[in-house]
Amino acid sequence: MQDGFVAIPNDVYDALLCSPISQRQERVYLAILRKTAGYGKDTDCLATNQISAMTGIADSHVRAALTQLEALGMLIRGRRTVQGVFLTPVIDPSQWKYERTDSVRTEVRTDQIGTSKRTESVTHNRQLQQKEEQNPFTATTPESPEAKPKQKRANQLPADFAPSESHSALALELGVNLLAEFPGFVDYHRAKGSTMKDWNSALNTWLRNAKKFGRTSAAPSAKSTAFQAREDNRRAAARSIFGNAMQQGGANNEHAIDAEFTRI
């Protein structure tokens, strides 16, 4: 025989052969035996990641196995240190707390023993495959490009952009002069190089801001309209009376006509 071996008592070895513990628990227990009995010690300070590196089992599953082994009476956990916890394997099978009956362990493929993460991944994929076989309509298929709605991209103001009827209706509702506001809207955004996803909405916002900042097209009041009509009538009367004189006298008689207009 080659040098170096772990002296496992026959009672322990025989008890493990017929024990109902899981393979994960057994591997953790054997790792502790390796670090204790393998070096002629009863106990050893071990960290979870040490056992994980020896067995290929994830840290979280190692911690769970340690708790389960302790509950089965196969392990004694001692004081905790910075390096780990003192672990003592119980090598007297009569103290183990499980029923000694025939049991079927969970079979694990030999090519999955390398890492527990790989085992879990295979199990998860197998479960998904079984679900899809039971209900094939749940199988996911890649969506076609046409199924996804295309998002509108922002662009600069088109050269042929012009106000629509909806803009005219909004300007009329707000009391804003659309014809006066639109050139300013175009000059402003073209000078800034603005990009918009919806230029129609941008113009609506411009018109609402025009009302907000007081750039409304105020209608002439009745008083100013009547005054202007009266002034036009008076000037027309003065020109009808002195029109010939203005044509003969030229610009010199314009002052006289204005004076007569004022007198009337």
C-alpha cells in the first residue's frame, strides 16, 4: 500500500454504508474525518470554505449539512474562532440519531460530483424541460422584430413642417395669433438645432406658452372701433370738399386740408 491513508474505524465505515443520510451529508462528514482522524486528531478548527473546497459543495449547503449532521448526533460543534469552528466527528455509530432502516439515497451522476452548482443547474434545467413537456404551450419562443413596437426617434424640424387645422383651432381657443407665432417657433428651434419626437406637440406647447406669457392677439374694443370709424368719416368728408384743391396745390395744401379736417 502507498503511504498516507485515513484510518476509519470499521464500525463507522459499516454504519455509513447503510445510513440514510444524503450523499452531501456523507461527503461533509468524510471531509471532517479526513481533517481530524487523517492527522491523528480528535477535533480540528475548520472553516466552511475549507470543506467547500474539499467536497465541491457550495458554502451554504456545507453550513446546512453541518447543522443536519449535528442534529443526527454525528458531529459536535465547539467554540468558534476567527479561522473557523472546532468540529469533532462522532465515531461511535451507536450515538448517531437516525433509524437504521433500509433507505434509498438520491442518485447523483458521477460526472456531476465536481461541483454542487453544476448539479443544481442540471436539476433546474431538467425541471424546466419536464414542465415544457407537460405543457408545450408554455415554451418560450423568441419574439419577432415586427412584434416589438418601434420607438419614435427625435429629429430636427422638417423643412416642410406647417401648422395643421388642430393648431389653428388651438390658437383660436387660446386667443393667440398663429401666423405671428409660427415664424418665431421655426426660427427658435432651427437656431438651437432642437430635436423632437413630436413636432406637432411642440407647436401646441409653444402656443400655450404664448398665452401664458401674454402674447395674445387682442381683438379691438368697441370703443376704439367706433372712434376709428368716426375719424375715417371725418377725413373722407374733408377730402371730398378740398380734394380738387389738394390735387392742384400739391403737398402745400395738405396742411390746409388737415387743418380743416381737425376743425370739422
